[in-house]
Amino acid sequence: DQQVKQNSPSLSVQEGRISILNCDYTNSMFDYFLWYKKYPAEGPTFLISISSIKDKNEDGRFTVFLNKSAKHLSLHIVPSQPGDSAVYFCAASSRSGNTPLVFGKGTRLSVIA
Amino acid sequence: EPEVTQTPSHQVTQMGQEVILRCVPISNHLYFYWYRQILGQKVEFLVSFYNNEISEKSEIFDDQFSVERPDGSNFTLKIRSTKLEDSAMYFCASSFEGSPKRGELFFGEGSRLTVL
């Protein structure tokens, strides 16, 4: 039962170009979405989030877009830097209570210098 | 910068043995979580804990699992009789607000459990 899907296990991008990581969800009750970044031998770290009342949230080089009708969100990183190379997890939650985050399987981003 | 710390970083155990994984959440956080990630798979929710009791648990968190906050700082996950399929990276997390819509979870670096 994959409520949060990241269909691309890996992505390679040239330094300076845009990285686009995609995430789809199936549970229409989800209304809060987060992206976490994970380096090897470290725990996930929060990157950026978006509430369902918005369709875009920007923080520096990172922008998250939400398309509720398509149940799809994406993370854009521009310009990509070698230090961005990590596994990126999409996560979702419902506002209705203290529901736990549901994570996708992650996408490994490699930014090539 | 405050952080969540976990010990041990790696534990190898024999099937059927008991394992305790320890976590020190960020000091002013009120909500505590355990997640796990089997190699190559997604990060899965195990349990959340607030006000000295479990607030939610997943199907994975069966009778073999238990959590405890024995003192004001530690938060432990116990697996009573480990199985091969318990081999995974176990992440502890904490947050100040229970609903993640206001506060993100802060994760520890993880404890890798290998069951032989």
C-alpha cells in the first residue's frame, strides 16, 4: 500500500541545471507535504513543506509545487549543486490529527560537477 | 544546534535476542517517534509517543515492540525477540508540535540493526 510514491529511484543532473524530483500520492486526506533530504549515515533532515492551501512554496534554491487535482507534487532545485547529492524523500500527512508522516521510497539525486 | 542522538549506531544480534535502541530527543520537544527503513525501501512509521503514552502505532509495531521513556531524557525502543526481518535502520525523531503541519520532525542519525 504505497500512499506516497516516488517513481524515480534515481536522478542525475549537471551542476548548475535544474533538478526536478516528483512525488505522487493517493490519499485525498493528505493536506500537508514535506520534503526531506538524507545523506549517507545520517538521518533525514527537513527541507521544505507545503500546505494544501497553497500550490507553491519557495525557499532559496528550493521550490515545491503542489497540484492537488493530480495528487502530485514536485521539488525543484535550481541551480543544482554537488552538495545537493542525497536521497530525497517526499512525505505527507493529514491535518485532521496527529497523523504520522507517510514517506515515499526516496529518489537518489546525483549532481555531477 | 540541538539534535536527536541515537545509540548504538550499529548493533548485530542473533535471532531471538532482545534489543534496546536508545534515543535522546531534543530537550524541549514533546512528541517522539520511531521510524524504520529496511534497505532499499521507504521510511516506515512505527510509533509515536506523547505524554508518556503511545499516541499512535502502525501494524508493524506488534507485541514484540515496546517503547519507554524511563527518565526525562531517554526514549527507547525494545524488540523482545528479534527476527531476521527486523534488520533495518531505525530512526528516532522528535518534534515540539504534534501535528507536523507546524513543525517538522527532527531525526537522529539512525541505529542500524542487523539480525543474524
